[in-house]
Amino acid sequence: MADKELEDDDPYEFVAVRFPMEEGVDADEVMARCFVEEYALMGMPPDRMLALFRSAFFAGTNAILQRRGEEFVESIIRDVYGPAAQGVA
């Protein structure tokens, strides 16, 4: 962390924003797919992707895993990476 205190109007302050989802949309599925697609585009292999969801250090991905389970996450990883995804059950 920086040695100085952040100012109230600091433009680099982290701000999380929630937005409403349409009725019937699975927000966990949308968010998990977003994470998986983003990291897949950066070249992360599927086995490391699952580790990202398992790690409590990554609060967003881990929260989805805790709510929905590994089978849910693995199915999204397989869907994004296709049938050639190695390392995901």
C-alpha cells in the first residue's frame, strides 16, 4: 500500500458498482463466464482457471465457487475452452 493516505477525491480509488439484472438471468453464470473468457483470452490454461476460483485470494471468483460449487465452475470452463480443455474434469 502507498505510504500516504488517499485523498477523498482520489481518481484511482477502487469503486465497486452493482447493477440490476433482468428477471431470470443467472448473475453467477454471467459473472463466472466473464471471468473465464477474460482469463482465457490472456492465455490462462483451464487447470489454472479452476485454481483461480478455488483461491480465497480472488474474492469474486471464489464467492461464485462457494455459492455454486466446482461442478458449476467446471461446466463453464469446459464450455468456454471447448472439448479440448485439459485438466478440468
